[in-house]
Amino acid sequence: MLTTALKRLGTTTALLLGIAGGLVSSAFAITPDVRLPEWHALAVRVTEWNPAKGEVAVESELRGCGMPLTELSAELHWPEPVRPLGSARQSAPSLDAGKTWAVRHVAAGVAVPFDGWLELEVAARPDARALRKKLEAIATYTPAMRRVMNAEVDAIAAPIPVGRSLPFYADKNIAVFMPKSLLFTPMACLGERALHLWVPEIASPAALAGAIGKLRASLGTAGGPLVLGDAVKAVDEAMTAAGDAVEVACGSGNPPFLVPLNVFREAMSLNRAVLAAANERGSAIALARLDRLVRQSPPGFATPFGWANLAVLQAEAGLVARARDSFAKALELIPAWPLVRGWRDGLETKK
């Protein structure tokens, strides 16, 4: 089960990995300066979610980076009263180099909203010969370093833990490995659908917290584009005066975590482009600007919400085929998204 230490790790490490857009583990570290070559990659995502039944499916994929693995095992730990369906612990004797070991974890009894942590326990043993070969290819290692590393390889007598502590959020609309405080939420209705925006609770700086609060209030009223424009401008001005990072509140008594200012800016840029396209409905220029932003921005936690917003606006503009494609891209990144899947399926019935 999760420990306090793992939860602290989650707020500093797992969340930053989520912000960066991936849940891929690093190589097994030996010291801060010298480490074994990359020998594995671990990816995890929620693939199915039935909020009515509280049933969820999670897939983990372990791959050996240029080497075979042996003695593989995986188990996903859930807090009570959630219960695993089927065998909780799965194993495999070996995995060929370049192949992927996919494990499906299914559970029931997830009550919504769920905003907590799961522990994925994964272990595997890398091939010693392949590790030594990779060590020899690292030109920056001195002979002394190589001796230390080879000794570490010789000492690997059991599978190495490579699991992860995972922030997990689920409600009637979505299930994802992301804390609630990082979610773009559907808060601006557009016809029978809604636009997802990120308007988090800011712990500091105070000026930015006030500006975000003003934006939230504007979104909650029937004010025109001018009022909303003033709120967006206030956020832009507050970001200019901010430092290198923004403290985002986690809620439920948890300490805030830092979001790098450049990442925060990217998310706010998406907000701005989405709201501009919504306020200038019918403007091909505003829609093209959002399309370009979503396609060209580095992958991150905002990316799937960008595709979903683009699809909603394309559907409103009558660009049904483009909207289907954009919804599909959003669902590739967050498969367990009943709300968006329903919107996509609704377009399918209109063929």
C-alpha cells in the first residue's frame, strides 16, 4: 500500500512526470552521478472506465530497452473498498529484447469522485550480458567507473523494482492518471457539448491567484467577450510578474506543488486560444490558430484537452469529419473518457 513517503514522492516527482506528458520510468540509478544504462521503459494508462458500475481497467506495459528481461511481475494496489477482479499479481518468466509485456489490471468498487493514489508494483531482472555491452559503449565512463558498474551488474541477483506511485482521478466524465488539480474541466458550454479549461486554485503568487479567480468568476457568468477578455488579460499580466514556478493547490489538506512557469504559460495559452475561438465563432482564423497551437505544442498534460476542445469547436462549425479526427486523437491520449467518447459517438450517428 501507499506510504506517506510515496505520497510525498508523488507530489514532487510523479506529478512532474505527468506534467511532462509521460509515465515512463528511468534507468535503475546507482549513484547521483553514475548509473546503469537505460534498460527498461514502463508506461501506464487507464484504458476503460464505467462510472455507473465503478469498474476500471488499467494497462501497464514493460519493455526491455535493447535487452531481454526475466522474472517479470506486476501488481496494482488499490485502497479499500476497491477490489481487484481476477488475479491481482501477474508474472512472466521472460521477455525478449524489443518486445513489450502488457498487463491488464481490472478493479471494481471505485466510488466517484476519486482523487487519490495507487501503487503499481513492477519488477524485472535485466540481462547481465546486455548490460555490460551497453556499459562498454558509454565513452564517458572511466575504467574505475566501469569497474564499479560491472560490480553492480554482478550483484543483481533478483528482480529490480521499477514500479510507480500514481496519482489517479475519476469522476462520471473521465478516469486518468492525473490529480484533479491538473485537469482541464468542462466549464464553458457550447451547444450540447462543453469546452475544457484549466482554472486551478493558485497557492502563490497572490497576484496570479487573484487573476485566476477573476477568470473563474467571468466563466461562471453570462458576461460578454469583453469581460472575459479583461480576465484573460489579467492572468497574462500576473504571469509576467511571476517567478520561475507557480504553486498549485492540491486540496484535501495536501501541500501545493510547483508547476514550472513555462508549463503554466502553455496551459494558459491553450485557454486563451480556446476562448478566442469560442468568442469568435465562425472565424476560420481563430479556429486555425487553435488547430496550429494544438498540433505544434510539445506533448504535455494539456494536449488531450486541446484536441477535445478543437473537436468541439470544429463540430460547432459544421466540420464534422475534422471533429471526428480530433476527438479520436483526444481519446488516444485519454481512452477512459466517457464524456468525450459520447460526443464522438454522437457525431458518428450523424454520418
